[in-house]
Amino acid sequence: MKRFITTLFLLAFSFLYSQNPSLERKSIEKEIIKAGVHYRNDEFEKSLELSKDALVRSFKIKDSYLIANSYNSIGVIYDEFSQAKRAIEFYDKALQYANKTDNDSLKNWVYSNLGSAYYYNKIDIKKGIAYYKKSLFFAEKIKDSSQIAYTKLNLANAYFTFEDYDTGYKYLSDIRPYFETKSDDEGRFYLLNSLGVYYSNEKQQKLAEDFFFKALALSKDAGMEGLSINVYEKLVEHYKKFNQPEKAELYGEKLKQMNKILYPEEKLKSLETHAIQIELDEYKSQFERIEVENASQQQKISITKTVSLLMFVILIVTLLFLYIFYKSNKARQKLNAELTKANEELLLANRKAEEMSNIKTQFVSTVSHELRTPLYGVIGIASIIIEEHKELINNNHLNSLRFSARYLLALVNDILQLNKMEENKIVLINGVFNLEEEINTIKNSLHFIADGNENTLSIEFDARIPKYLIGDELRLSQILMNLISNALKFTVKGEVKIIVKLDRVEGTTYFITFMVQDNGVGITKENQSKIFEKFVQLERKGGDYQGTGLGLPIVKRLIELFQSKIEVESKENIGTKFTFTIGFELAEGETKIPEPQQESDSSLSILVVEDNKINQLVTQKVIERKKHVSKMVDNGHDAIDLVQKEHFDAILMDINMPVIDGYETATMIRNLGIKTPIIALTAFDRNEVLKKASDAGIDDVVIKPFNPSELFESIYNCINRRKEQ
């Protein structure tokens, strides 16, 4: 069962003369080389004696390179006699010292020998393969073609042991030209033997036997009869596989005879004795180092006496400092009293800051409400004018009015959302959604921006991503809408890509990477750190890029809610790429996303409770465009009177009204036993009113200004839910 590690023994010594620092070191190197010669001539005891002596001498000069070589050569000898446990102990020590050097060849040899020890002795074949691959890394690093070939040969045989013949044969195919062209009889022998193993497994008996017998002939012609033991082993397995017991027994006997010749019992006992002596020599070297350290310790004690005298002097000085400290302590107490007072003032200031924060929150909420209410009217009236006067559809003044109103609405929404993020009031709401459909919806909704700048907007979607996932679809849409619309604005006659790919799977969590990539104007290196700051608008040439400066800060905060982070890569005039990764849970089973409610076939009667005349007009027009009937009242009292006289399919209720507000009105209607669906139309933030609205018996909340489809989806949903109750 000879191994390829015999080659590594000699290789290790052929490189030793590259090191040349001292006469003692050179002498040790010669001793290790001589040990290698004895090993090659099967004079194992002489080889072991020289390697052991080299190890002791290497320890004395504390040379990690030579220590590693000595341990390695000792390990090779024990491995030769299948003393695997001993061999691995010495290889591990060799690796420990090899890692203290920067010699990649040495690390290559030791890793290869460890791989052979674990593999050929069938201790842990997977571990053997791992060591071989580490050896191959260093062989390729130093471009040692011979070592690369031998390591791949070992890997091939290791994979054959696992019955992974395809992988093993790939390694053989890589190295076959090398051994067939090189005058390396030993390498060609092992190649022929391995090919015999492969074709034996492939049920090609004749071809397998050709390779086995070629290997035997080569070992005899090259004077390497000792290697024939490898072929005998494989021939025994081969003939057993093809049900030829007589031939299997014949080569089994040859195998036993060769083992007796190569591994006599007395040599094994001698090796064990040598192993014990090596351990004793190691202890002796350690003891000598302890004696040196003890002498050093005695010197330190002498120094300590001198230090003690100095410490006495220092003590006197310390007493003087203590007196000074006492005086300074008095001053510090006075300072502490002043600090306590300052701390109380700081606490008071902190309370005032909290009050100001609450005032700011209330201010932002009030201002957003007061701005949304007239904006609802402005946007609604502009839409009504265009619908009733088609000739004005391209009117610049009217389009500018609609754009300005929507821009102002976006600003209000961004400020409100950023304020809620700063106060940690936004939480993720998980639900089942179809990611691919959501990406396509976003793409379709942004086509008008793409067309405006003559851009191409494309999607690359990984087919491995499951159809249904669980996560916050709305927040993900906000992130992507902001990033993609930004990319489209800053790209002209270019391309914007939405790339969605599966990064990894951990249990039931699918981590998905999103990339928004453009070839637009790009961002300078110094500005890349600023783009996520609030209200920052970078000066860019070649276009008018309006914006609030809040889009990317909101994106960053939302991605952080998903416990992730966003990365940006950009170069001026080349383009920009934003990347982030979010984990979504797999939606199990035949999950279905609820279908949107269908429009009512019949005309609905809807009561609108709204004190603002302009908003009444806008809401009435929205309802009439859907062919439904509406009635308007200005206050809650009139609404209560009317619902007792007439039947309505739904009630649209403003929240902020004089005398009695929408909550009180809804409560009083419910107290009358009226079940008609009530939907709040309000300019307040949804989360601010949702709990109070639900307590008052209001079925849903829609925020003004709203999309008509959003309003009617809410109306149909509420009517259908009431019917089911």
C-alpha cells in the first residue's frame, strides 16, 4: 500500500539548500537530506535516527522551517509502515511549525502528507480530500507542475473510494498528458493503476486488466517491485468484482508475501521504540528551554531589588501627591456641586426638548392635514376641468397646476413619513404577495417617466424565487418606486434595469437581492455619502432634477426596518447601481392573494358628509363618473336625520367637521342600529385615526387626496363584508 508521499519526502529535501543562514543550520539540512537517501533505499531505521537527531538540533536553534521538515520526514517513515496515528501526530506538529514560516512549498508537502495519511489509512477520507485540496492550492500558487500532478492523482483515487468516479476521472484526465510525456516512472505507474481502477468500475474488464498489468510490468522494468503491492490490492478487488475467486486468491497471496517483505514485525516494534525516544527528546528540549528561562528569571529578581528601592522613593513622592490630592478633592467637591446643578438644568432642557418634539409632531400632523384638504380640491378640480374640456388636455398652464399640486402633495407625504420614522412609529405589516407581479406593476406604473426621457426600463427576475412570499409589500414598493423613478429621472436615452435574484436560503427564509441599475449621469465619489441625508439635492449638469431631497433618506430608513442596508456604486457619466438584500418568509401551501373586489353592477346610492364645498364638488364628480348617485350634507346632524329617512349603500364621512365631528356622527348612526358601511375620508394620517375610527364603528379609512380606484375598492369591500355578516 505504498503512497505518493514518498515523493514528497525527497522533494522536501531537494529545496533545503535555498536556506543558508549558518553553519549549524547547513549541517542540519545535510542530515535531513541524508535521512531522505536512507529512506529511498528502504533503510528506514537509519532514516528515522537521522531525522530524530535533526529534530533535536533544530529545536536548539529554534528554526521553525527545519523543525517542520524534521517532523514531516519522521511522519513519512511511520506512514510508510501504516502507523497512521503516529504519522498524523508528527504531520500535525510539522504543520504547526510550517505555518510559522512563509514557505508555501513546505505547507504544500505537509498538507499533501496529511491528506494521504487520512485517505490511504481510511481514517477520514473526506478530511483527506480537504487536505489534498489545500495542498493543491499551494502547489498551484508556487506553480509546481509535478506536485500539482501528484496531488490530482491522489484526489482522483480519493474520489474513487467514495465511488464518485466521474469527479475522479476528471482529475485523471487533467494529469494524464503530464505523466505520459514526462520520464517519471513512478508517476506513470500510479496513473496506470488508477486507470485500471476506473475501468474496472466501468465494467470494462479487459481494458482495466491491460492497465493493471502495464503497471506491474513498469514496476518490474524500473526496479520498483515494492510498488506492485498497490496493483495486487486492486487486482484482488477487481477479480472479486468479476466473480473470479481463483485469480483473486492468487493475487491475495502475492499481496501477503509483499507485505511480509516490506513491513516485517520487528521493524514495526523498532518504530514504536523510536517514537517514544522522540517524545523524550522533545521533553528534554523543553526542559533546556525552561532552564534558560529560569536563569532569565533570576536576573529579573536582581532587577526587582533595585526596583524596590526605587519604589520606596516613589512612596515618599506619593505621600506628597496625596496631600495635593486632598486639596484638589476639596476643589472637586465644589465642582461636583456645580455639575449637579448643571445636570438638573440639562434634565429640564431635555423635558422641554421632548415637549418641543411633541409640538413638532402635532404641528406636522396639523399642517399635513391643512395642506391635503385644499390639495384634494386643486387636484380634483383640475382633473374635472380636463375631463369636461378635452381640448385643454395639453394646456401648459393646467398641466403645470396639476404637476405643482402633486409635487406639493409628495412633499407633504414625505415629510410626514420621515417624521414618523424618526419617532419610530412605522412598523412593517407582513402579508402574502406575489413578488414578480409586484415588480411588473411598478414597472408599468413608471413607464410614463421612462418614456419622457426616452429610456428603456427592463426587468431581470430570478426564476428560483418562489411565487408567494410573506413580507411588507407596501414598504418594498415604496423603496423600489423611489429608486427606479430616481434612476429614470437621471438617465436620458439610456437604460434602467430592475434586477431581482435569489441570494441564499436559510430554512424557510429566502434572501432576495434587489438591484436598480442605470447608465445615467452618475454621482461623484464625494457626493455618494451625502445622498442619504435629508433635504440634500445634488447639483447636476444637463437637466432639471426637481425633488424634495427626501426620497433616498426614506429609502434608507425603510430598508433598515427590513434589517438590511443599501449600497451604492456610481461613476460620473457611466451610471449608478443601488443594491440591497431583504429576507422574506416562504408562504406555504396553495396560498392565494385576495382578488380585488369587482365593481357593482347596479347604481349605488352614496351619502357624502363633507363641510368643504369644493371637496363636495370633487367627491360628487368622482362618484358620478362611476354612474353612481350621491347626496351631499354639510354636517353630522343633517347626516343623522337623512339616514333615518332614506336608504344608502354607503356613507363617506369627513372626520374634521364643526359642531360634531365624524367620529361622533358615526357613533350616533351606529347607536340607531343602522348597519350602512361608513368610510372615513380624511386628510389626517391613516395610522393616527384608524383606532379611533374603528371604535366609532367606521368600516374603513381613505386618505385625501385619494385615487378614485382606491376609494371604490374600499366601498365595494365594505358593502360585501356587510352582506356576509
